Amino acid sequence: MSESQNSTEKPVIKLLLVEDHSLTRIGLKAALRRTPDLDVVAEAANGQEAVDLAESSKPDVILMDVGMPILDGIQASRIILEKHPDIRIIMLTQHDNDQDILASLAAGASGYCLKDVEPERLYSAIRSVSAGDLWLDASIAGRVLKTYLSKSPSEVQEVSKKSDDSTVKTAPGSQQNQSGDYGYMEPLSPRELEVLTLIVDGLSNQQIADKLIISLPTAKTHVRNILNKLAVDDRTQAAVQAMRRGLV
């Protein structure tokens, strides 16, 4: 019985908490202690400490404030991810201006979350990012999409720093891209279109699985196939392409 219970336990996610206000840091740590699969293994009060502790504590996920002394969260994130690309970073901040949001994503952050988030939402964000998903507050996601959609493909590339292609491939019969060319896209299956719609709505892989009553591995396979067919690298780009091409 105990072996069966142990096999179903969630793996513990090691966290590095980076926040320059000690009371806020204490409150966050207390909230994170409520769930057994999240473990704060280290704390930092500025970006430079975060860089050092990322090396020594080897966290799975970093909760990173944006505005901090010595080295801000965006600079620290860029330095950390250059050395440790497998670490996932969630910007946990009160700053919700477009410049900080886009700069954080360009630096490689996997999530952007406001500090007034409910604890359960924060737990979900951490788990989603640890599993390889991108996680944005709903209000933040909408603004990111609007920004992407207002730019040409080359400008999107400059902001995201995630794609090597400066043009957008379009399916035959869909809207022409900025370069005037029509590219070929392997058509999405009806199920993949369902999943794509849920990606645009901001659902995580687990939420997609629950919504469609499928297993989590199946949901992940659909997401991976969608990214491959759309020739994009992440879920945000997939949502942008879906809206550009009128797929949802």
C-alpha cells in the first residue's frame, strides 16, 4: 500500500525565492510551504545573490522579482539561463507594464505572474512551468498576444528571441504573410484544433487534459505536434500563429 502511495506522489519541485523585501519573502515562503511538492531550497534578496545561489542550490524553478538592487530580475534571469538553460524562471512581481513583461520573456522567463495572485494559481504556475509550459496571468497573456499581433514577424522574433525564422509560414488559402510568400503548413487534425483553441485560452497541459478528458501524456503529444506543424518553439508563438492564420 505504501509503495503504491509513494508511486503516485508528485515529485518535489525545488524553488529559489528571489525578493528584496523581507516581509514579502517571508509571506511567500509561508504560502509555498502549504503544499508538499514545493520546497524553497534557497532565498536571495537581489539579482546577484540569485545568480550565485542558482549555481549552488540548483533549483528547478526560480520565483524572481523584477525591481531589485545591485542586479534586477531581468538581468539576473538572462545571466542564469545562459549558464543553466534547464532552470525555469517565473517573474513574480507587482510590475505589469508591457516593457517589463516583454523584456522578461525575451530574457528567457517561462512565466510572468503578479504578486496579488491567489496561492493556488501560483502553485499551478510553478507546476506548469516546471513541466515545460509557458505560464502567464490571463490579463498579461492578452496583452502579450496583442503586442505580438501588432508586430511584423521579424519584430516578433526580436521581442521573443526564441525563433530563427523572420517570416511567418501560412497555410495555403490563409492570409498572406508579411513577405508576400505563401508557405506550406501540415493541416491540424480536429483534435489538434481543439487543443490549439485551449492553448489560446491560456490552459496548461494538465487543464487541457482535464477539459478534453484525455491523459496528460496525450495532451502533451498534441501540443508538441501542434508546435511542430506551426513551426514555432513555444505556446505563446503557437497562439499568435493561430490568431494570425484564423485557425481559432
